Amino acid sequence: MVKMKILPLFLFLFSPFAGAGVVGHDIRLRLEPEQNLLEAEDSITMPEAKTGLIFSLHKGLSPVVLTKGASLTLLPPEKPGDVYAVNYSSSWDVFEKYSLSLPKGTKTFKLKYGGRIAHPPAAQEEDYARGFSETPGLISPEGCYLSGSTFWYPEFDGELSSFKLETDLPEGYESVAGGDRTGRVVKDGRTRSVWKAAVPQDEITLACGKYKEYADHGEKPELQVFLREADEALAQKYLTAARQYVEMYAGLIGPYPYGKFALVENFWETGYGVASFTLLGPKIIRFPFILNSSYPHEILHNWWGNGVFVDYEKGNWCEGLTAYLADYLISEGRGKGAEYRMAALQKYADYVRAGKDFPLRGFQSRRSPASEAVGYGKSLMFYHMLRTSLGDVKFKAGLRDFYRENKFRSASFDDLKRSFEKQTGKGRLDKFFHQWVDLPGAPELALRNVKITREAEGFGLEFEIVQLQDGPAYQLEVPVYIQLENISRPRKSLLIVTQKEESFKYSSMVKPARIAVDPEFDLFRKLDPLETPPTLSRLLGAAGPLLVLPAAASSGTYSAYETFAAAWPADKGNAPELRKDSELSALPKNRQIWIFGNENRFYPELAGGLARLGARLGPEKAVVDNQDFPFAAATMVFAGFNPGDPAYSAGLILTDRPEKLRQLAAKLPHYGKYGYLVFDAGMAAVKTGGWNPDNSASGQCTKAENGCLNPRAPLTATLGPYAVPPVYPAREPLAAPVSVFSADRMKSHAVYLASELEGRGSGETGLEKAYRHIGKMFLEYGLKPFFDGSASPEDGFAGTRFAQEWEENGHALRNLAGVIEGSGRKDEYVVVSAHYDHLPSEKGKVYPGANDNASGIALLFELAGYYSKRRPSRTIVFAAFDGEERGRLGSRHFIKNLGGGRAAKINADINLDSVGRLDGGKMLFLNSGSSDKWTHILRGAGFVTGLDYEASRQNLDSSDQASFIEAGIPAVQLLSGINADYHKFSDTAEKLDYAGMVKEAEFLKEIIDYLAGDSDLITRPPGSPSSLISHPSSLNKRTVSTGLIPSFEWQGKGVKADSVAPGSPLSATEFRAGDVVTRINGIPTDDLRSYSRELGKHVPGDKIKITYLSDGLEKTAELELTAK
């Protein structure tokens, strides 16, 4: 968030920033952190000469005026209520006011002052979901933080400031301030630095500490990182990310407004964005997801908040716009924009109750979940609707104009309106801004009277859109999607709705099957409680929730429940009510409730409702997402519907460790978006997730004349046979950071390798060409040979130096391997591998092998190019293997002939095989059971990149990683997914998803950075190599298919379906994605090996019976197998 300061109320009443002049400060500041002291001289130049001024300064600094003929008078204290706190706490009584008399004609004068500033950080009341502490200012041995809210320099009515600041600190301490550092010297045990800001600032912020400094002095702006402990790898991550996001926002909005941007590690947990730097806490900066969430948010504040200032009296437009162009934009780029919008609407519905709503123009800063839901959530939806209405081109033009016209000025919603009306015409946005900025509340929509009519040509669909909210109608542009029978992509119409009830008609030659109003949550509106599955935030934001405790619990358990209730994370005016289950004859219908313990008499009632959402609670375990979670040594939380009225929610808390409930009370507010949580004995989250929308109340419909019409599903109606799930078109993000990896480069390599090279089978000319291409690229990237006594150059081809040559079974084979030597632990290795051979030609026809495995080699090249410009601690080996298609001959030979104890020094292998068909799906990492560290490494990469993946712990012999695992070396294979072109002539380069390969490269970079860093070698593979499932010989030789596409992430018994192929045998049954096949013809199928073995007994046309689990229930289906 942009850091905001406390200002006297009269500044807003009489001196708005927009009309302020610029005051020049020339400050010499001496800091003594051990004593909490500062001493300062400030030579101040006013924009015009005045004989009388009033300024504010921190209490106890005892200012003295050094200008001849001038005098100072301490003014009486402010009356209660005369201080307006833009930040959270008006209790910060930290400043006092002085009257300054000056000789006539004086513009420049000098003040001297000094004293202690020591305000320990304190937590905000009510804002329990964030957990940050705040301080108006602090000088301490750990460091210092001085901002506008500190009043550490003389602050004049409504001033903007330019400054020169010379800091003087004990040696070992460094300072960071806004503007550019123009000098630094260490002398006589002191460090003196000079910071200058020639452009106007709305406050001067200074941080100090014992920092290790890192910098990127390349292009402008200069990028800096100040860490409290040396960490080159972490600093480089932040420098790289900063360059990407600064360039992205400069292209979207306009030039970066300052000469530097710095990340500064604070000495307590904060998330501040101030002019030209950000202050993030020591834990926060080490969370892997911060790089692509909070960090770009704070970078963007240099445009919004610290480039264009906020006129707080007229409302804070800044936080919503920053959230929209940072947090939301990143989610949109990952294809999760609709999820983000739904969460924003959900938070508004959950936290903003009667009496807590207010207009956007009334928002100054986040003080509670309710104020956040308005000032961030409603605000970002306001910008989203404005963008949707104008279109991306005009929306971007409006942003650029707003920035250009208001740079280094204070601006309001009115200024925003003026800029965007340059795109629409003056006055065209009056109604839009008035209803969304000046008024509280939100529209509530319902779909009514849906009817299909038969027409002379085709069909008619009649329906009404109703606004249910009290008060006048909103003027809305409502997206309506109509899906026709057997067509997955719905037709979109944008309907103008200006009345409380309006009728519409849609005509089509094909019969409509489904209508949905705003299914992707593009409108700011109040969600119906049944429109989305229940979440914990509904319960956390509830007004006066009822907590029902089991009277049958032991005294110790009951006491723990009471302790949890006392620690309830609530605003003080919303304390929960506690009742024993024995005191209630039934659960109340009209409120949010919590049930504690399975000994609670209402537990069976709530468990039944959870079963309909997809969780089955038995006597000893819970089954969620078809996974078993024993109650022993676990704590579980579920959000469901109130059994008496699904318009309200009910929560369930189960634990066999009551002493852990106090920890749960602290954790719970951070998990508001989830529907269920499972914690282990140490209170680490082992399973979190949300309910399938199809299992929500809105997904349960009743039959009506024209199909499925449910009055509790206010915005959707299913109108007839409806077997095809809707597929909404992908949307282009407004902007995206430029990756360090290139889709075009990878495409050029894959196209070449998959072209008519006369085949890449053993002995074929194409394999020789591929070999030479790999050697050429290794030379170009400056790799060094890995093999001792590498082969001599042949035909003058220098790439031969990377080769390992041998003969096996009458065939000549050649691996290639080049290295980037490590900078520290260079005798330890990380291997990145891919095979370059493919199937031999058949009857003169060449197998292109684009996905298998030209894609893997292309991705390997891109990673080699990236790391050739960097030197991680460990040596990275890039290996291209021959003979994979003939039983992993190349990788087995590589391992067998390592020599010199090298195998024990390999941290891990990452094998790239068939990585080019991501197509919006999840990356698959096979053999993640080869080290118990893979789970954590992959999770970290997922946090940083925000990309989805699945990890399979099964020991699949699917590619060259198996050779490493057989030798006791941890290894995984990256696989983009299963497709019908595997080992076929149709595996061609134009089908590859090169943008998806860029995402894979971003993900792999995080994995390689960790493995090639200074951490310990990861744990070795457990068990025996004989446990490997022969994937090529077993899984791929069967000739029949059910249509099941397996989930490799599944760890339980059986084969779980990630999806079901359209038109396949399974698609004609009730079997669906997420179900688990447990038996075929009564024979158990505990894993992919046994599943494939059973199918291998059959031929196309055979009929089989499968037994499977669906939402915990055992079902059967009969199907006729088709050819694979």
C-alpha cells in the first residue's frame, strides 16, 4: 500500500494539495540509532516570501530558528477531533504546531532541532486479516523509519516538498530516502550520504539500517536492493522482477517518474510503497509469491500515489487502481481474472453489512476488512467496468492522460473523469461516476421468467433481468451468455439495463440450452449467497455469529473451545454469541453459525450438508476431493450452508488437539477464500481448497416446463439437454511483463528439429543434423565440455567437444553435455536433460517428433542461454541424450560412465520430455517421490510464478529421469500433458504452445535457482529402483482407451481422472473429472500400472465394467472400449 501520513484537519479544510506550492528543504540530519536520537538543521525555501507561517513538528524536538530577526512560538495543542488521520490511528498524538514570524521579504530561513523519536510498532485494531503493525516513526538500534506521519521535519500547510537530505550515521548503518543518492562517504567512523529529490513530493520518507546493498546500474531507472543480511540470489530475483515491472508499467502508463527504485528490507513486517522505494518486512520479502504480487503493487505506487498524489479529502482513487493494475492484472495474465473478480465481490458480500457501507469518495485508507472491500474491491471493479465499457485502447489512453496531466500533483476522481471523458466526450461519464463513486451500495440482480418459444425459423428465448436492491435502478451494461445445444462456446450479448425490471428476447436457429447473466463476474454487484459455494470469509465477516459448543465435550476440550471463542478475530462491535448445543432445540435459520466438535449434537446435520458439497465425514476420517484425511492428529475447518436456510452459512471445526485451537484462531482470518482447511499436528496446512461450484446450491435445480429453473440460482437457467460445459473465451491482459525467455527462439529451434530432417531415428541423417545443431548452440552459449577427454572435432565441427560417443547393440550413439561452471560449490551439479532422438521413419514417412522431443531440446536451449549470463553456486549441466526411444540408452550410459564420484555430487536432474502442449493446462512433474523435497520446491516455484502444476509421486519409467532415480539421484520429468499425437505423424511443430513453453521456463528457473544455490543437497530417492513402473512398455502398448486422462497429482489408491476426453466411452456415462477408478471387471486398479495392465488385456469393442468413487460414493459404469 502507499504509505499515508496523519495531517491536521485544517490542511484539508483550507489548503488542499492541488493548490500547494513546493517547499525546498536542505536538511543535514545526524542519527544516533542506539539512543533513538536525531539532530537536524533544515534550510527551508518557501515558494514565496511570507512574514508568518505555521508548521508542525514532532513533539519534543525543541526547534530553534537560526535566521536573524525571526522568532518561534509554540501554539496551543489541537482540540480533540481536530486531527484527521488518513492512516489508521487518530490516537497518534505525535506533533505540535509552531508559529514562525519572519522579516519581510524572507523566503529562505533555517531551523535547528533535535530529540528522541521512539514509537514501537503496534497492531491495527480490527484489520486482523493482514496482521501488520504500524508506527508514526521510530529510531532504534534495529533501524529507523521516518515518514510524513512522523513530522520529523517541519511540515507546512499543504506543502509539497523538494529536498536535499544529507544523513550522518554510525559506520555500518546506511540510509535510504526518496530521490537519488548523489554522494556517499565513510569517514571517522561515520557514513554520510546525500539524497536529492528535485521533483515535488507529498512527504519525505527516510529508512536506515545495517544493509547489504545490491544494484543494477544498467538502464534507467537505477535499481537497488537493501537487505539486512547478504543474499545475492534473493537480491537478483528482486532486481530482475523490478526491471520487468518498471518496463511494463512505463509502457502502459508513461515514463517512470524517478531516477531509482529500491527494495528496502524493513526491520518489522510492513508493505509500504513510498516515493522511489518500497519497505517490505523480513518475512514478507522471503515469501516466494511476493515477487509477483505485493512487489509489483508497490512498484506501481510510484505512478499512482507517489507520482500522481491523492487528494484524500475527495477520496482515495489510488488503492483500487493500483490493485487493478497490479494484483488483478497479474491474475488476469494467468487466466484467473474471473476468479479474482469473484473473490472481490465475495469479500464485499461477506464483510460489508448494513452500517458499514460508504461511497468510494469516502474511502481514505484500509482500516478493516469492510473498508478494504469497498476501497480496494469495489474500486477495482469500478475500473474494470470502466475498461469494459471503453475498451482497452481508450482505457489505456485515459490512464496515460491522467498520469501526464496530474504528475506530481494531487488528483481526485474528478480528474480521472476528465481524462477518460477525453475518450468519450464531455459529460458522457456523469452517470457512471455518480452511481459508482458518489453512492454507497451495489445492485442485486436476478433472472426471471425464462421461456423458450418455437418460432417460424428457429427458437426464441425470452427472459427478464430484475434489479432487487432497494432504491433506484442502476444503469448497467450486463453481459449475458446464451449457450446453444451441443455448442460449448456461449454467445455473448451486452444488454443495457436501466430499469428495475426489463424484458429481453433472443432468437436463434439452434435451440438455447443455457442462459447465464454475468457468469464471469464483470459487474460490481452484491452476490446472492447461493450464487457461489460457501467460503470461510462469509463466516468471518458475519454479524454476531453463533458459536455452538458441545456440552458433551470434556472439561479440557470445552475450555479450549471457549479460549478459541475469546480469541475470535473480530471487530469489537461484532463479538460472537456462545451457546451450548444442549441449550438449543434446533439450529437457528437466519444467522451464520459455527459448530464445534464431532461430539456436538448438531454435527450429523452439518455433516450431511457437507456431503452434498463433496466432503464425506465418517467416524474416523474425512474424505475431501476423494482423498482420505484421518481425524487423528489433525485439525479441520469446513464452510457449508446453514441446514435450515442455505442463504446463511455454517462452519464446522474438528480437532483432536484442542490445545491447537488458539493457533487456529490466529490462522483462520488468512484463509477466508477457502471452503475447507486441513492442518496437521504441527498446524501446517496440508490441504486447502474451495467447493466445486456445481455442488453449490445454485448448481442444484428443479425441473420446470422449459428445463431446469431454480429460484435459488438467481442468474442462470438450464433449458434443456445440456451436456457440454460452457467454455468462455480467453481474454488478453491489459499488459504483461516481458519475460526473459523467448517464445520465438524456442519456436525456431522446434520447427527446425521437427522439420523434414530425414528422421531422428537411430542412424538417420536427421539425427546427425540435430546432433550438430545442439553442439552449435552449446558453443554459441559459451558452455564448457562436461565429459573428460571429449571427442576430437570431426570435419572441423567444434561442437564435437561436447560429445560422448559409444556403440551399443550395433548402433552408434552420441550424447552431448555442456556446463556453466558454478561460482561457489562448482564441484556439485544440477542436470537439465532432454533427449533429441525420436522414432525411425516408417515406410519412407518421417515422424516429426515436435512435442516428443524437439520441444524439450528447445526449452533446454532457452534455459542454457539464460544461465550462460549468470553463475549460480553449483555447476549446471545441460545434457542432450540419444537413445531414449530405445530404452533410455543415452541417459543410462551417461550415469554409468560419470566417474570420479560425480553421481554422488549431482543434486538432481530435471528432465524435459514432451513439454510443448501445455495449452492452458497444468504442468505435470512426474516422479516427485524421488525426493521428499520436491513437494516444497515445486510449491515454491508455484508461489512465485502463480502457475498451476501437478506432481505425481508414482515411480513412472516414462523418460530419462528414471535412469537417474535408478542410480539414487533425485529426478523429475516435466511433461506438458497427454495428447492424441504421441508417437504419430501428426506430432508437428505448428501444434506446439510456445507461450506455454515460456511459462514452463519461468517455472523451471525457480526450481533451478534453488537446486543450483547454496542449499544442502536434496534428499535421495527412497525405496528400490525395481519399483519403477515401466511407462513406455506398459502404459503405451495397450491398444484401447476409456477416455480417462489421469491426474498425476493424485496420491491415493486408484486412478483419478483429471478430465474425460469428449466423445470417449466414459463421456457417455455419469463418470466425470475428479472421479477415481478403483476396479476394472472387479480387479483392483490401485495405480496407473495396474489400470494399464487390465486395459492391456482387451481389444477395441470389448465391454468392461468399471467401479469408481464419485464424491465419496461408489458407483459403477459399463462401457465399450475404443481404439487408443
